[in-house]
Amino acid sequence: VKVYLNLWVKVKSGWRDNNFNLREFGYNIKDLN
């Protein structure tokens, strides 16, 4: 089965430094340190 996926992604600047964004993406802050 072939699938064509056209995807647009918007990246917020500084997302890696924002704890709220990391939690929203499913990362556990304690595991990252």
C-alpha cells in the first residue's frame, strides 16, 4: 500500500527550553536531566 502524505510542521523557537512544551510533547522533565 502506497501512501502520499503532505505534512506541514511549524516549530516554535526555544521549544526545547520550555518545560510546558516538553510536557505537552510527552517528555518527562526528570528523565531529561
